Amino acid sequence: MSPNDLSSYLIIGAILFSLGMFTVLTRRNAISVLMGVELILNSANINYVAFSHFSSGDHAGQIYAIFVIMLAAAEAAVGLAIVLAIFQLFHTIDVEAAETLKE
């Protein structure tokens, strides 16, 4: 596999997506869950840019990747604010503690 091959980028994107899903599904720490979501978004960015480069050569994939990066920054800010609020209330950042907010 050469670095100029689309499949190598797709494999890297699939590995990142798998690691992100594994992190989101297995971690109980809210910060780790946010990091898993960031891995998933970065795998989408790799796919956007790779498909844009290998299919048409235009810059649409890079533009989509920039929007995803902005979305990830906003998600991280809101997510960390929620984590801080949960920590102040329950003195833990365990995801299970947020379930008591339903009551």
C-alpha cells in the first residue's frame, strides 16, 4: 500500500473510528468519552479530505473538515462545561452519576 492510495487513508480512518467507538462505549469517565467523540470526528475528517483529494481534486473536503473542526471545538466547550457542572454537583466525573439528574 502506497501513501498515495485511497485505501490506506480509509484504513486509518476506520482504525480511528473503531478506537473512538471503543472509547465511547467502554469508558465511564466523561473526559474519556469526549476524547472518543473527538477521535470519531477526526476519522470523518480524514475521510472527507481523502475522498475530496482522490475523487475530484477540489477543496470541498477540506472545507467540510474545517466545519467539523469548528463543530468539535464547540462540542468540547459545551461538553466540558457540562462535565464541570456535574463535578460541582456530584464531586465525580463518572458518567453513571449523570443518571441521577433524571430524578
